[in-house]
Amino acid sequence: MKKRHRPSARRSVLALAALLLLPLQGCDDGASEPASETEAILLIYCGITMLHPIRAIVDIFAAETGARVTISQGGSEDLYKSLALSRIGDLYFPGSLSYRERHLDEGLLGPAVRVGYNVAALVVTEGNPKGIAADVAVLTDPALSVVIANPESGSIGREAQRILEHVGLYGTVLDNISVMATDSRNLNFTLVDGTADVALNWRATAFFPENRDRLDVLDIDPALAVPKTLAINRLTFSEHPDLAQRFMDLAASPRGQAIFRSYGFLDRDGLSED
């Protein structure tokens, strides 16, 4: 994430890539010591919703391989645009398999491994003080401050649009929202700071350490909240394909699966922590 002469075309591309990564260097989960020239650095583009389990897996991976791992976090579509422009990096982990299906023909996404599932739900503040029902129709209630995510930036925005269009409410909800957030993290911020009463978000986010004592989940009709496959994709331009594959294998292993369950996700077999 992270001259006065005229740069070459190649230098211009690399400089642009560096600028794309610059704001995200704080997410580097490798050792704090500077990397040596021979030390591999793996770059993962990770959707914000999956950041907690990926960081936990990175800690294990770095300890076992000696590799440094940098995580570029953001909305799934925004991340894809970044990697497509920079052609730098090793793994892409969006919040839904639909991003792989949408972009596969572009030739940047190689082999993938399924590591679990995302499920949408209504999320409210702890204790559900307004007595909100577990029904997406509440998102049309003008007495409530409602927030959903933008389908152009993140996976939960696309999922919210799919669910609400299925029941014919998307336009009505858009007219009723107080805020359109960019991603799952910002959806929860609006609940915690009191801007919103209810959000349609990924269920797992309410179980993250910073949210579990502040937010509650209202599970909606499972016919609407269909589990969405989570898959880690190896990038075809990866400079460390073998190391990237080792990371994918760890995430799909029993150790990796236990980590996903601990953060509220369903694992590869559709099982949760409880």
C-alpha cells in the first residue's frame, strides 16, 4: 500500500501500484522488522468482513513459513479493481463467490479453495431496544433509521440488493435509508454510533470481538438468507504461487476452519461454532 525526472512507463505502473497499497500498510501482519531482500512477501486482497479470521491465519502462516504477509483490505469490488490495475499480489478473498464468477473470464483469477460461507442477517444494537422484528420488511419502516451497503463497493451491498429485490422491496428501502454504507464494517459503525437502528449485514460481523457486546443478530428467513460461498483465489500473476497455495491449504485445513468458526462464519461443511 503503501521523481523529478520523467518516469518510464514501467515505473509509472509500479508507482501507481504502490500508491494503491499505501493506505493499507498498517494491515501488515508480518514481523515488525524490515524484510530482507530474500524474504518472500505475500500480498492478500481481503474483503473487510473476513479480516479477523485472515489475520489469525496469517499469524500461524508467518510463524511456520517465515514469510511476511501484507493484507490489503476493502470492499470486494474495489479490491478487484485495484489488483486488476496494479497486477501485483498473490491472493484475492472477496465476500462472495459471485466476484469470482463475474471476473473469471478476465484471466486474473486462478485456482480457488472454498473456506466457508457468509450469511446475511439483520443487525441491531445489543438487546434490540426498539423491538425490531426479524423480517426484512422492517427496513421500509419510516420510524426506523435504516442502513444498507452500496452494491457497487462491497459484497454485502450486492447481497442486500439481491434479497430485497427478491421480495420486491429494494426501491422502497432505498427511499427509506438514512445512510448507504460502503461495506460491512461501516454498517456496524452506524449502529454503534447511534446513526442507525437496524442494518442488513453479514451475520458473522456481529460476533467479532469489537461487536459481540454491542450488537445482536436477528436471523431472517433462511429462504432469503442463502449462505454465500467464501473462496480464496490465487492470482495468475502471483510471484509466489507455491507459497500462496500453502496459505490457501492452511485456510481450508482443520486449523483454518476452526478459526473461521470462531469468528461467526460457517465452515466448509456449513457448520458454526455452536
